[in-house]
Amino acid sequence: MDQNPPYTPAFHSRLPEVGTTVFTVMSTLAANHKAINLGQGFPDFSCDRGLISKVNEAMLADHNQYPPMIGVAELRQGISQKISTLYGYDYDPDIDITITAGGTQAIFTAILSCVSLGDEIVIIEPAYDSYRPSIELAGGKTIAVSLTANYDDQGSVKSYSILWDELAKAINPKTRLVIINTPHNPTGMVWQKSDLDHLASLVRSTNALILSDEVYEHMVFDGFNHISIASQPELAARSFVVSSFGKTYHVTGWKVGYVAAPAAMMKEFRKVHQFNVFAVNTPMQYGLAEYLKNADHYLGLPSFYQAKRDYFSKGLEQTDFKLLPASATYFQCVNYTKLNVPQAQMNEADFCSWLTTEVGVTAIPVSAFYAKPVESGVIRFCFAKEEKTLSAALERLQTLQLRKDNGTR
């Protein structure tokens, strides 16, 4: 009897450099060591029960079959109205807006719809980790421009800013797409109107398109506002705008987002979308359409998350972590290099592993947001958690201060 195992033919990997994402790695490590997971960006609190009721009502109303490929009309209309009210740009809900299976699918589909073999795509690092693989699968070439780190008098990173000269050099006749992310993950940096105007001047004489990842649009703090690319008509005319109901309504597992773009761009987007996922969960679309009618559900988010940011940052101020500005998103970046423990000299990935296994709190290394890790001693915590979760995490993080005070190493 033949004892040889069945043969699986080898094949060429489309993503030979890609492994398991840092978010999965750190979340697995957190689970294995019973650490408090402030790494992966998702809330640990419940969404509004009213939203669930509206989805249940949609199910009981038999909205359980395939929806239109482009999305339920009521939801597209609600999105169009929201964008018009907030940002002053009118998207036709029938030809300019498509419902997607979350922000990542929206980004992937937008890239596939416009990028061809050899096209150059400019991204700004640190960058969300789906950008590069999506570009590679489309046959494009990634051109990365890094944010510049600004340092304080003690040599710690205090903020990040755009290197406009470098971005200008990166945009050329081969540039098919420029991907921006505002509010920015992981740094929390928010683009201003002057930034969008500057970007418009760089692409004005080119055929470059823009993909604007705005999934944290409703999480901007300290009285500031999110400036959507939709508010800059010259850029809106050449842009895919991406947002996420999962982020906005604390339902990341539902994987429902959307894209808004001019009709000519959306036509190509939908060609890919229909063979990618075809359509998105029907009852959730109807539920979201009803829930979206009350603007307070998203207009109240800045104060809701700012309270969490302030609570968490106040606790971190009792340690030697150096807090970077957290103007938006639900992430707080900190510099750990001034901690009075030997592990403060570790690289970011090793420090996050040590923090998980020995201190019991999980963070994400900012170096993981670069293709080739850039070490600046900065890690990212997610504060989209219940106060009791943040309190427990702070108690553990503050033991680092006790170790110093007690002279332990």
C-alpha cells in the first residue's frame, strides 16, 4: 500500500514578502499570556443596542437576500446627505457611492480598479499595512515617502509632519495613485486645509488619482474638525474617499464601509467590486441606513473618545512614557526610550513582546507600519476600551515606574 502523502504542487507566491500581520501576532501573544490587549484597534465595549434593534427589524422584515450590488439605496442616500452636510460636496448616491465590506476591501478594490502593471503608487509611511500588498497584487510599484519625526530637547519623538519636498519628488508622470490617510493611523496626525491645497498643487498638472483613507473621520479632538478630501473640490474630482461604519459605530466585526468617488472612477470601482465581494450584508445595511438618520450618533464621537484619551493619557503621565500628540483616531503613541529599565533599549517589536509577556499589556510597534522598520522608540496603544480595561492596563504600566523607584531592574 502506498504510504506517500498526497502531493500538493508548489506555486509561486503572489506576496512572497508577506507574513502574518503584526496585529495578529501581537493579539495571539496577548491571548497566550493573558495580557490586556491595547494593540489591535477595536473597542471592547458594546455598540448601541438601538443599532442592533434596527438590524433585527430589518431581518424580521425579510431583508435577508442579496442587496443591490452597489448597496442599499437608503444607505447610499444617507451617506450622500451626510457628506454634503459635513463637507459640502454633493455625491450622487446612485452613481458615486458604493457600499463595501469594510474599509480594507474598499481600499483593495479602489487600487485594483485603477492600478496597472508598472504604475507607481505613492504612500506615506508609517502606513496601514494593507496598502503595499494591495498595490503588489495589482502589479503596481510602491513609492514610499516617510513622515518626518520631530524631536524634543530630550531627544524623544514629539510629533510627525509631512515632507512636502519629498512628496513633490515622488509624484511624477508615472504616478497613478497617491494614498493619504487622515486622521492618520498610527500617529493621529490630521491633515489641514492647507495640506490638501498643497497636495492639489502637486497633482494639478498630472493624471494622478487620490485614495483618501478617512475611516477615523469622526474621531478628531480638542475642538478641531476633520477636513475631508471631499471638502476640496479640485481633489474630490480625482479621489476615492473611504470610510467605515465599523469604526464609527463600534462594530468592526460587521465589516461595512463605503467609497465615494466621481462617476467615471466609481464605474471602474464597481466593475471590480462586483467580482470581489459582489454585495454586502443586507440587514446590516438597512439597519445602518436607519441609524444614520440621527447625526448625533456620529457627531458625539469626538467628545466620547476624547474622554477616553484624556483618562488614558492622564494615567500614562504617571510613568516615564513620553506621550506624542493624539489629536485624532483612538490611538495613543508613546516614546518608551526614557523608561528607566534595560528593555527601553530594545527595538520596538522586542519591547512590545516584552511588555506583553512581562508587564501584561500589549501595544503595537510603530516600526511595523514601514516596509523596512524605522526604529524611533515609539509604540501605539489603543484606548477604544472600557474605563475598567484602561484602568487595569494603567496599573500594570505604572509598575514600570515602581520598578524604577524601588531600584529594581
